[in-house]
Amino acid sequence: MKDINIFFEEAKAGIVTVEFRKIDTDELRKMPCTLNRELSNNKVPEALNQNVSNDHFAVWCLDKKAWRSFRVNTVEQWYEGMPKEEI
């Protein structure tokens, strides 16, 4: 996964999409998510601390409107904004 510190900065500022493989099905999941309080309707705690050395991260999932987590070793890519459309 590219620089996790940048991921956290982007997620706290707005929307990021994480593309990762689901553990049970190996299906590619494109998950729009955030750590921004306003975008999560205040579901993200003010002092949410996650250690950059963790093997998984919890985020507010925008399409499910719930907390979701993903394992770092399953991430194929992440980027700022909503999921990219397939061409």
C-alpha cells in the first residue's frame, strides 16, 4: 500500500477509495470511505487513533453507511475520490 500517512490525511480530509481483495471470496471490492466527521454524519470519533503499523484499518464506508475494515496486505490500490468507472 502506498504511503499510509498520506492515506490517513486524504481520508480525514475527504473521500478515498480502497480497492482490496475480500478474504473469503477473493472478490475485488472498491470501497469509497472516509475518516472525515462531516462526511460520515459525525460517525467518526473526534480522536480516532489508528497506528500506521496496524495490519488492518477501520474506515467509515460511504456506500454501506457503516464501519468497515480491510487488511493492508489485501489492498491493490487506493486513490482520492469515489470509485473509478470501468471503461
